[in-house]
Amino acid sequence: GRSCSATGDPSVDHITISPSGQISMPADQALNITATAYNSAGTAIENAAIAWSSSSGSIQNFGGGQARWSPQTVGPQTVTACNGNVQTILDVNVQPGTPLTFELTVSQSNVTADETLEVTPLLRDQYGNGWIPNIPFANWELPDGVGIILPNDGSSPTLTPGPVGSMTITVNW
């Protein structure tokens, strides 16, 4: 089973975490969190030891039920506050952080005139989390005769080559 590093106080009935509810945040930000332990009568227990853990990133325990969590990894993550066998879990949807790099890659470097080619613009945050942005057609520079399909679902754009020869594709984000 799960183990909590905070010694269990037998009077702790449940723990609340604030903030609560549906939380989304960027991977490169920190979240200040407060946990409060309560007895079965619903009275807050002063000085109840709270231990913290998280499914990703790092968490600083400041004591007194106060902590700061830095998630670092995108996707559904959890932060757990516990005392003995009593625990509460905060679910957080972590989004990519501020993009620091922009890459443009192709699925293959040589295609025939009747094939298509995936071109992947990729943004990355400080932790390496990557995602494909939706880039408007006006931001693409394509050679004459080249077509592009720009999906808005996070998948890679698809190019239809034009005339035979080398081509250069440019995109601005």
C-alpha cells in the first residue's frame, strides 16, 4: 500500500487541499497549495503534520500545510497531501509552458511528385515538452505549385509537392 512520510495523527479524519476543483496550469509555473487536516467533528487540527508528494516535477514542503509544486511534465498530474493513512489528491491538467524553441521537421527529405509530405512545426518549453501549434496559412511561405493542408487538431500539416526539384518551406511563428 501507499506510505505517508507524515506520522499519523489518530484524530485526523480528512484533509482538504486549496485550491481545489478543476485546475489547469503551465508546466513552467509553480502552484502554491494549502492542506488542512480536520477531525471527525469537522474542526481544523492545528499543527497536524502534512506530507506532500506529486506524480511529476518537484514539491517544496514549507510546513504548516503549505507547499509549492512545480509540475514540469504535461498531461494529467496529481499532488497528494497525507497524514498517516488519510490522504487527499488534487488532480491538475498541466499544459505546456512558454515556448523557448521552434523546430520544423519533415517526415522524409525526398518525395515523388505524386506523394505527400508531413511537415511538423514543433514548439518546446524549458522542460522539453513539445507540441504542434496551429499556424495560419499566412505564416507559411511555399514555392509556387505547392499545396498545404493545415489541420487544427494538433497534428502535422501535409504538403503536396509542386514541380520537380528542390523546394524550401518557411514558416513564422
